[in-house]
Amino acid sequence: MKIETLKQITAASERGETSYLELAAGNDSYCRKFVPRERLIVLGGGHVSQPVCRIASMLNFAVTVVDDRPMFANYERFPDAENVICEAFRKAIQELHIRENDYVCVITRGHQWDGECLREILSGQMPSYLGMIGSRRRVKGLYDVLQKEGFSRTLLESIHSPIGLSIQAVTPAEIGVSICAELIAHRRSAVAKAGESPVLEQTDVNRKRLDFAIHGDTPKAIMTVIGTKGSTPAPTGAMMVIDVLGENRGTIGGGCSEAEVMSLARRIAAEGGCEIAHIDMTNEAAAQEGMACGGIMEVLVEAIER
């Protein structure tokens, strides 16, 4: 793996862009996707927005909450949010500069404010996910108005509304769960286009790992989980960087899974080349590590070419 490739991935993450790394493992190829931490913009600070913010932050979304009422837009009400903005919705949306990998939930207190939000969003860069709360009747009425104003029906129908997965949710907490479940489903649906290599599951950027791989003169190798079977401690796409001295960043699961491959990775860091490690994590070995695993992992180990 060339160090220039890792530098390009780092530069893309700084710009808030998704990047891709093609991995060749024998006769197979895989795509490791690097997705900067997604920003979730919650428009409206009502009772449903509170569990959405709390759960979404646990899912590693960078949550921004917007409301035009000081009593609803504050950090005491949303302690898990990275940003809380007290501003008119349209102005806040303009200042947030929505990007193509953003997620936006329109959960305002009424039809008028929903329309304000949608008019501003639909006139600019569409986010990766756009959802709006409301009954089917209310949603259809708003869509009819917006269509008469010139917004295309196709664009309107791309909005996830009524928002959330259908789980018969009633309470604000239950509705929050259904919304976040739909965010997960949308995130996981980002698969490779037809004809491309299979996309590995884990897509985090992890700047500490990338910086460690790029900087310094000590020879290093990068380990990537490319296959799993059964119960394993890490998904495909998990990555770890190690140098010849054993210093490392990232993880491919810890415990028995890492210990078996680290010595191989240090050798490859020193000698160059690449190799696939097959890690058989028996239930007995897993039990000694205190982990409920017993599957098999395939790990691609590659020297970083400087």
C-alpha cells in the first residue's frame, strides 16, 4: 500500500469527503470506504428531538440541533449535541451549509416551519438523508403546496416521510428509536455500485491511525479485516497500523485476534510485501480472552510503501 494513497484519504477527510481504498487479496478485491463522521442536523428542539439526539450521538453522529426558541435550543436540554443553535430555521440552514453526506431530520413544531425548512433545503445541496415528521395527510398537503411553487414531485418523494421505520411507535422515545433505526438503515444501505468490489462494513476514518501510518520513518504495515465467519470481535473493514517496534494504532478486535497477526505484521513491515492471515478463534481461546467469539477472521496485512 502506497503512502500517497493514505495521504489522499486524509486530505479527503479534511474536506469532509468520502474516499475509497481498493484492496487486492489474492484473486479477490475489496473496497474499504472512508466516511467522515456524519453530521445529523435536527431541525426542531421538541420532545421527539431529545431521544433522537441522545441515540444518534451513541451511533457516532455529530448532532446539531436547531430551534428558534431559547427555551428549546440549549445544551441543558440537549447535552449530547455537539452544537445547539438558536436561530430562525432558514437562516440556520444557510449558515450550516448542508453537504451531500449530511443527515437532516425535520422535526419542527408545525406545518409552517416544516415548509420553511424544506424550501431552504430543497433549493440547495441535498443531504444524503432527509426525513420529515408528520402524518401522511399533513405531508401530502405540504408536498402539494411545494409542488405548486415549482419543486419537483420526484425530489419531494425522495424525502423519508413520515419519518422513521414503522414499528408502531407512540411515545417520543419510541419515535426517536424508529427515526434512528431509519438512519442506521440508510447508512448501511450505502453499498458498492454494480460491478465494483464489495464494500467492507467498517467505514470510519480514524485520523490518529492515518496520521501514525503517514508520519515518521519507522517501517509500518497496515492490517485490514477482509472476511469474517461466525462470531468475531471486529467487522470487515476494521483496520490497525503497526510498526516494526510494535507501536500501533487502531484495532482489529483486540485479544486473541490481534495477538496472532501482530508478529506477522511486524515482519511484513520490515520486509515488505503482503500476506493474508487466517485467524481461527475457537470458543476455548475466546473464553480465555473473556469474549463471546468463536469465528474465523481473514486479515490482509500489507507493508506501507514510503
